[in-house]
Amino acid sequence: MKHWMFNCQRVSEKISASLDGSLPLHHRLMIRFHGMICPPCANFQRQLGLMRKACRYENISGENEPGLSEQARERICNAMKNIS
Amino acid sequence: MSQTTELKPEAWVAQYGDMLFRFALRRVNDTSLAEDLVQESLLAAMKAKDRFQGQSSEKTWLFAILKHKVIDHFRSKNHWATGIEVEAFAEADEHFNDDGTWRIQPKHWDANPHQVFEQKEFIDAFYLCLSKMPQRLADAFVYKEIDGMDTEEIRKILNITTTNCGVMLYRARMSLRNCIEKSYATP
């Protein structure tokens, strides 16, 4: 059986594991090496990175976009007072 | 992050109201619905404030609650214009041939990682797919990536082993990327 480094399915599992905690350095290097010779796996790794960014993003650059209306602001503040 | 982060609910609307609203509005494209989601999120945060452990900032914590509300909103909608099919969430094994090569090779997504949130098509596809995922898989993914929990916490909540937790997160990621790829227009 060939080494996991040459098997896309096993590499994809390792890429996922690398997002969940400490993957040994040599495993991370093997993933990187595999990505250099395998564009689909490199794409997969990039996709997981984009999904993580999508989850964590919260700074909306939209100072010119409308914010909460005064009415909504007041309504929300009142609702919060009612349960505090 | 500091363990002593203190919550200041009385300042939430003034401090984060606009940011939360803009985030919600971009997802749902409906002003009154976005306002409702912000209100629901802040009320939920008030009720849960004793459970805030200070591992993240107040802002990140409030955003995480809002993201849950957005996903719940999409999940509760019955009508889907996107035609995302259940097959998008096939078992991870089904994405590979017997020799471990990709059955359908992942494509290059055009989204720029530094401006990911500015790319509405991508984020729309992301939230839509997340809300259509099988619930347990979506939960594992959301706990990890939105709530920032570690594997041990997720394992306890879902009552599974550490190994199974890794497997679930893998399946969740495979499913989600597959669904996004099917619904997100790539050049």
C-alpha cells in the first residue's frame, strides 16, 4: 500500500486534521509537498481556508451603508431592558 | 484572550448595533428581518451572558450568536431557489475513487481570502449550504469554526469520541465544500 502522502483521500483527511489542532511538522510538510504536485488537493486546502475565513469574518467595511434605524435601536434597547 | 472580559450589555446596541445589522442585512437582504435578527441575537446574548467564558471578545461572541441566528433563519425557510440537492452532502468516501484519487477534482475558487466577505456570491453560497447540511454535521462545523470551540468541547456536546469528532469535522468540511462548489459560480 502506498504512503498516505500519495493518496488524495488520505491527504484530504490530514488537511482537515491540520485545522483541528497540532499535526506534526513532518505531516504538514508532506501535505505541502503533495499540494505542489497535486493542484486539486491544493485547491481543496485553499477552499477549507476560505470557509474558515467566511466563518470568522465580522468586520464589515461599510461605514457608508445604513446602520440600525433609530426606531429599531429604541425597540431593541427596550426589549433588552425588559429582560434584564 | 483575557479570561476577565466583562460584558456590558447596556452598551451593545450603541457599540455593535450597526455592525451586527450590516452583517445581517447582507445575508438576508431585508431591513426589518435584519433588525429582528439583531434583536433576537442581543436578547439571546442577555439570556446567555452567565455562560460567556471570556475566551473570545465580546464582539466575536455577539457575532457568533448572530451567525447562529442567520443559519437558523435559512434553515427554517421552506423555499429554496438554489436547487441544492441532498447529493451535495454525500458521504466523504463517495468523493474518491477506490485508488484514493478525487472523483471530481476540487476547483480553484475565485474568492480572495483577504476580502472574502466582500464576495457576496461566495458568502451567500456558504451560508445557504451550511443551513442545508445535515444538522449534526453542521453543528460540529459551527461549533468549531464559528464558536471557536476545541475538539474536546465539541466531543462532549455531541457525545462522541475524539476520533469521531475529527471524522465528523472532516465529513462536514467535505460536504460543505462540495455543496458550495456546486452552487457557487466558479470561472
